[in-house]
Amino acid sequence: MSSHIKNMEEAARRRREARQGRRGGSSDGEGQPATGAEVELRPGELPTGPPPKARPQPFTPDLIPEPVAVEATGDLSPDEAEDLRQCERAFANADEAEWMRGKAAHAVRDRRLYRPRTWPDYCEEVLGESESEVNRMIQEWPIGAMITQIWVTPRPTPASHRRALLPLVDLYGLEATARGYVLLRTWAAENNERVTATVLTAMVDQRQLAGAKPQDEPLPVTQFLERKKTKALERGRSVPPQPAAPKQEGPPLPPSTPAPERQETPSGTPQRETEHPPAPDDSTPHADTSTEEPSEIIDAEIVDDSLATGVRQAMQDAREGIEGKLRGADPDLLKTIISLGEEITSAAREELTQRGESARP
């Protein structure tokens, strides 16, 4: 028997033991009582305090089932449901680890723990990112942390979403912005809608123009539906009936949860929106799309390259003699140029990632 097969069997055995422990203890009935189980007291003995709270169990790689292809149909078995739960725990764990990475980089930078190297060298050598990318990650981690603290059953929060929310933090603060985003994403999931970075950016821009009012919701569902309708009309498509917008009532924050410090907000550039494709005509052989997920279709399938070509040409024109154009410019203006260039680079990289293509030339 190969060592790989032995490792697979050992990992499966550990998962079975973990499941048995959550159901009330080990299979032989020995060992410590299960978490949350009542401990039997001796005659005449009184409880000395509140029952111990369940300690959260750490997520470890061995909890992820092996990716072995199987022929399975029908409902999930209890073991399969548990495997799915562990996989989804991995997704949530990765989302949380992302903002933790930003917080760690923030600590290294502000505490100057990168000495004796320079900060740009540390970013390149240790984090494998440019200084601008790491600084962007530092700016985004507080809103990412607040979202994971509010969202009870979180879904992945794309980096483009966190970036789009940064201007809203200056208007409403971290807590209100994160709660508004969670409410919007929760409503969208319940109504089979998808919140794209472009629509989110447009909503934030509209909020900035309107000004912040304490009684207003940061990201109301009604505004999301209006933006979606506007984009559909701009593309000459019929607008399907929209679900009713619910009243915005946010989930309470844990009282003991400290809010991360607010970070400086970079100037944002709207990104292209991921749109739904037009509904197929009933006369076509593939008119029934009830089992498909049209919201996952990426821009490249419904948008031509004319806009992207224009962006490339404008950047090529601006690059000619760039050193002389920037010499002696105001520092704030140079910082704005850097931020805009990074936004364009990030948007292009994200588009390639969605298509499963490498960002290398």
C-alpha cells in the first residue's frame, strides 16, 4: 500500500472521529464529555459557576476531504453533507485569512518590523507583491474584518467589492458600511441576484454625490435595483420584473467586537460590470435555462473589445515622454496618477482571473 493511500485513509479516519465527537463523544464512549454536554455531579455537590462555553475548533487542512472523483446522485449522505460543510469552512477561512494578511502587513509596516530592509524590498521579497499592492491590501483589511464579524454565514467578499466600499467608510463609518453591504448581499442571494463591483461602485458614487445622512442606509436595495435597470436600458435590453426591496434592518453587532481602525480611502475608478446575457428566445432549442446561472457570465461574452482598445490606446499615448510630463508635478497629483493606474491594472487582472487566464504577458 502506497504512502499516499495511507495518508488518505488516515485523514478519513480523523474526519470520522471528529464527526463522532461532535455527535456526543468517541465511538467507544470513553474520554472527555462532548462539548456542551452536562457533567454529572457527585451527591451533595453543587455547580460552582456557569457551564463552560464551547471553544471554537481550529480549521486545519486535514479536515478538507480528498478530491477523489465519484459517481454519486440523489441527496447528500450525512458524511457527504459533513464534507461539504468542511469545504465551505475552508472558503470562509480563506476570506478571513485575507484580511488577517492585510492586518499583519499593516503591523509590519507601521512598526517598521521590516528593518534593516526597506519596505518596498520587504513587499517584494517576503509577500511577493509590489509596494502599491500591499498598501492597497492594508487599506482594505478593516472593512473586510468588519464584514466577517457581522456576516453570520459569510460568502466570499471580492477584493473589488472591498475597494469599492472604501469611500463609503468615510461617510458612514466601518460598522454601518459593512452592515449595509451584508444586507445587500444577503438580499441578493435570496433573490437570485448578483452584486457586481461596477454596480457597487456606482452606488457608492451616487451616495458620495448625495451626501451622507444618519437616517439613510449606506447601500439600499432600491438603489441597487435602479442601477440594474439603468444598465439594462443602456444596453438596449428589456428589464425583467424586479423583486420587491425589503426594509433594511441590520443584524446586531456583537457588543464586545472592537471596530478596526479606519484607513485612508484611495480614489476609486469604476470597473466594468459583470452583466447577465439577454434571455434566449423561446423559439430556440435551448430556451429552457431554468437550471443555468446566467449571473455568472462574464463581460467578455457580451461586450466587444472597443472600450478596452480605447483604454489601451489612451495609456500608450500618455506613456510617450512620461518622464518629462511628470517632472516637477505636485505630489498629491502624482499619488492620484498612481492610484488610477493601479485601479486599471487591478481591473484588468481581475477580468483575466475570472476567465481563468494568466495575467502574465
